Amino acid sequence: MRVVIVEDDRKDAQQLVERVDDYARDRHLPVMVDTYASVDDLGMQRSDEGALELTAAGRRARFAGYDLAFIDMYLDDGEPAGMDVARALRAAGLRCPIVVTTVSVDFAVEGYEVASGYLVKPYEAHSLYAVLDRLFPRPDVITVPLSRSAKSHEAIETQSVPGDGWQMDQDTGAMQFEADSVRMLRASGHYLDVVMTGGRIVRLRAGIASASKALEGDERFCHCVRGSIVNLDMVSRIEGSSFVMDDGTIVPISRRELTKARDAFHARGIARLTAGMWRA
């Protein structure tokens, strides 16, 4: 993922670079970030009519190759030059999403013409993650590898049939589940029970460790007690040291995981609310 950041405040630029690096690492994405501090750095100048335009040097920067752009709304000594920069980059071939950065939500509405989203300074990780997850949605599929000794019939519980929220990858033999169909995963002896919506269960010849590795970095899922992983999008609330699922099921949280589970639940709730701002 190639990212360009246009920001005249060095501290803000550095914080944003760090946040993007964190996001890329958590999402297992390669990333390359370029930063520009001014319209001059971008190779731009104003025309006789006052519009920003790329010079020949600026055009050689090949802005069409970026996957994402962050542009500070207030560049050029406090003037709202960020939108002019965005328009000039669009004219030069920039087709990627543009995220406007600003000090206030009130100023963000000015960027709706050319921007795909906005971030308010200082940059909070959950806000950036919510915006980028909306712009670059991850596949809503969980892939769980089976144990080497597993046979295909051992992976199928009679309560469910292929296509009912899950399927087997014929090339790898791994099981694929629709994330929004999975309520929780729990160890059951040498098996892994995937509890689906509606109470259906798919029993796999697999370990909880393989599921945990497959879900690494996915903030939708949380370890709450040894051998159990819950889908936070299906948790209604926390009562004491337990998750209360949206179907009323009580899932205990170990003392060791309690603080981490609470933090994960609250962070996921904030991310969902933030993402919800963008739904029509």
C-alpha cells in the first residue's frame, strides 16, 4: 500500500506516519509512506487565476501510483489550501481515496467535495482504523486450517451444511467462515467448535491455537478465557467478569484477560460507531 501524506506540521506528520505503520502491521499489509510539507514540496504553483497546478517537476512525482492520500486542510500559513491541493492532485491523475486531516469536525465538511473521509487531530488509533477499514474493507472470511490428520468428514457437524455460512477450501483443505456468521470459537477436546449464529455448530479437527493465529490482528475477535474466542460484534455488554452475547449467552472472562477484554470491547464499540457515521 502506497500512502502520501501532505502535512506542514512535522509532529503531526510523524504521528500520522506511525499510526499508518501500526495499521499496516496489524492488517499484515506492506506499506510505503511519502510525506510532503508544502505545496512547493509537491511541485505546485498557483496559476494567474489563483488555482494550484502541478509544475513539470511535480508531474514527474507520478501521483497516480498512490493507494491513499492524507491531506491537511490548512496548509500554506493557515489558508485552506488543502482542498486546492486535493483538486490539483485529482487533476494530475490521483484516483485513490483522499482523507482530509483537520483540527475540528466542523472544518471537515468543507472537504466533502473531493475527500473520502476525514480525521481529526490529534490522531486516535481507533479513528484511523475505522476510516481505513471502511476504505479498504478486509475480506469478511475467517480461514481456519485443519489438523494434518483431519479427514473432510471430521470437519462437518450435522447441524450445518456447506454454504450455510461456511465452506471448505478444496485447494488447501482449510475451513472458511463468514465472519458475521461466527458467534464464537471454543476448544472441545481435540476439536474446535465454531458456534454460528442461530446456535449452529461446526466441529473441526483443529486446535484453538490455529484459530487464534488466523484471527491475529482482527479486532472483531477477542480471547476471553482459555480455549474461547468471541466475536465482539455479537457481544451486547459486559457484566462483571462475563460477556453477555446478543442471544443472551453468558461467556466468562478470566481474571487474566479481563482488562484486555474490556479494552477490546470498548475499542470495538467506538470503531463501529465511527464507521457507522459513513453509512448512507
